[in-house]
Amino acid sequence: FKWVNDCIEIFWLSHRKTARDKFSSWLWPIIVDEINDAHISYLWKGLSLDKFYIGDEPPRLTKVSAWAEGDDLLFDLEVTYDGNAFFKASIDMEIFKIPITLQNVTVSSAKMRLVFKHCMPEPPFVAGVHFGFIETPQCDWDIKGLAGVANIPGFDELILHILNVRLTNRVVLPHML
């Protein structure tokens, strides 16, 4: 998969600004909504994104399977990520803000399904594209800040569990985007 990973790297490095903008305008509001839906937002007034950096190291494709079902084309992809992405956010309290940094993000295993719906021989070639995880990705990170709360044993695991449950309900099969 070297040539595919080389292409991913070129794309990754040349589209970091677009990815950052999409994260800020599309994915961050979803994250905030998911946190609000998890009923832990009563602790603060708001959650703001201060900085997001997608990193220099792209995800790596490690396995691909492809097949057709009717006029759909399906791909199962296995991806890993060990880059230097991070984001800084602030939890807005009534009279002050508490900074939080998520860094050293890794994905040891992410099995994804990509479906090209209703493939056609002429443009636009597909009627739609769907994406979902086959299983919940195996992620890890370091959390800093939160006025020392992030250092409490088990805090990382609690946040990871909440995000995994929310992610599973939104984009793990049978759910797809």
C-alpha cells in the first residue's frame, strides 16, 4: 500500500487547512452536541474550540478489501494513525474558563466501510457515498489542563468511554454517514 499511503500523505499535507476548517465548522459542533446529549454539560456554560492542528503525519492504510453488491461498490479499510494532532479548547464557566488540551492522539485500529452507491458508467459515476466504522475505533490520547481534573486516575477512560458510546450510536455499523 506504499503508493496509496504516499498519495494520502500528499493529500493530507496539502489539505490541512481545509480539514481544520471542516473540523471547526462541521465536526466540532457535532462533538459539542454529543457532549450536551451525554448530560454532562450541566457543569459548564459552554465549550469553545481555541486551536486545532491536524498534524504532519497522515493516517496509514494497512488493509483493503473490495467487492460489489448489486450496483454498489464496497470497500473495507483498516487504518492506523500516530500523528501529532492536537486541539485546545476551553470549558466556559460562569466567571472563568478552564483550558483543556487533547494531544498525542493515536488510532491503533480503525476498520471502516466505504460504500459507493448505485455505480453508473457515466458521470457522476455514483449516486452517493456512505461511510461508517465496522467497529468502534481503538483510540488513545493525552488530556492536559482541566485544572488538574485530567490527572485523576480513570478520567481519560471515562471520556473515551463516553465518546465511544456516542460514536457507536452515530457512525458504527449499521449507522453510516
